[in-house]
Amino acid sequence: HRKFSYTWKFAPKTAEESEAVYSIIKKFKRYMAPSTGGQGHGRYFTVPAEFDIFYMFRGDENTFLNKITSCVCTGVDVNYTPQQYQSLRPINGRNGVPMSEIDFKLDFMETKLITKEDILQGY
């Protein structure tokens, strides 16, 4: 199974941008994790979310880059202090302060084993 990673550097400048960054981080953490319990599940885990990733260019799929089959997020790495501890001003109604720079990395693994035939189809 192929594995790959994406990295981003977030540098929010306003309270709204800080809230958006923390929302993105929280969503990926949530969707990479399994669930426990719930109706009919007892003490077993339910599988985490699958992701379908496409490389796009001007509204169409970019055929110069390989296709990716459905995949799962296997890791979320967040570095809240990539340079040093630097924060923005506090946000009203929230405890603590948002960071001025955050490094964010997502690790993915495809759920399908890629064959030679798949590679001929662009995978």
C-alpha cells in the first residue's frame, strides 16, 4: 500500500483565521480516529473515515500527477511552535492564546494495493 504525506504551514493573522486553522486541525484529528461504542457497536471500534484525494488544475483533474485510490489518514502531526513560542492576542471568550505559526502534516495510506494494471490507468 502506498503511503504519502502533505505538509502545510499556517500563519494566521486574525482571530477568524486562527479559528479556521484550529477547526481544520480538529476535523482531521477527528476523522482519522476510530469511534467506540454507540448503538449496536458494544465495545468494538468503528473504522475511521476514508478520503478521496484528487489533484486538480483549473477545475479538472490534473492527469500529469498520479491518481490516488481511497485512503485513510494514518497520522496528524501538529507543531504549534515551529520557530519559537509566539502567539497572537487572546480571543474574547476563549482561554489561552492562538499561535502565530503552526506546522501541520498529514500522513495517508491507500486502502487498495496498486497493481501494474492500475498504474497503466494513471495510478
